[in-house]
Amino acid sequence: MCEKTLLAAAKRGQSAAFDALCQPYSRKLYQTTFRITRNREDAEDALQDAFLSAFVHLKNFDERSTFATWLTRIAINSALMILRKRRSSLETAVVSGDDSGSEDAPFEIVDHAPNPEKHYAQFERERILHKAIRTLRPKLRRTVEFQHLQERSIRETAKAMCISVAATKGRLFHAKAVLRKSLKMKLLRRPRTAGRLRVLSAA
């Protein structure tokens, strides 16, 4: 069954269709959550939370982006939420454990967990890029979503779009030019600390 058919069935509440819809993206989503949490169990928890949230809110998916893009954003949010909970629990444990009444400064535990603020900043940069991609003409947008957001090769993208490799490269070239102009204007209106956005490569 194609993704569109599976999506329609999943929106009607068919859990089997939803499982089949998510299965191709599970590995990449786990890699994404692991890069954020740096912990296997937390990454798995974030992924399961993301799947549950996606299933519950699937009817709200308006299909203006690909399902993979939408699901990835949910997974990133789930991983960031777990990071915040982990940091909050650590701070609570340190405070509650210091009940000796000593006036000396408590032993400081160095938190090696990834900084949620940095991850959120990265997520914001990706969100701006995805928003810019949604403003592209439909043919350009779909080509970019296949090649860049789903990390497919030029040849795989051409096959999925049913066009030639040369046509795929042409679309990506034009899309990149439009995105650079759009992102440059957005960054000019944002603080310099917002950081640079990585624009996709057509190579």
C-alpha cells in the first residue's frame, strides 16, 4: 500500500495502517532522538511517546508537509521534553539530598546532559527552514522534501518523483536559490544569535 492510502486508513483509526506508515521511519527517528538524549532508554521512550502523540493527533495532520517531516518534529519535541524532565529531576535530587543543615556549599554535580536550550535553538532553525520549504511551488517543495528532509539520494528522489535525474537536479537548484533568498530575509529580521541555517545541497 502506498503512503497516501496508509495515511487515509490510519486517520480512520486503523492502528495496523499507522504502524505500517511509521515503520520505514523508525530507525532514522531513533537516531534523531538518540542524538538529542544521548541515552538509549530515553531515545526509545521519546520515540514511543512520539508515535503515541502522532497517532492521537493524526487527524490534525493537514499534509502540507510530508508525513516524515511532521513525525520528525514530534519526535524532536518528545526528546527535548525528556531532556527537560531529566534535568529537573537531577536538580530536585540535589536539593532534597542536601538536608544535613551544613552551611557549607552543597557538592555540585556536573550535568553532562545535552543542553535543552541548544537543542531547542537547533529545532527552531530547522522549523524556519521547513516553513520556508512549505512556501515553495508544489513541484519544488515535494522534490526538496524527498531529497533533503527524507535524506534520499538524487537518483532515489528522481525515481520517487517519476522524473529524470537531470530534472531533479534542476528543481533542487531552483529550490535552493529561492530558499537562500527567503532565509536571508528571515535572518535579517532575527537577532544575530539565532545562528546560521544550513541550506540543502543539491549534490
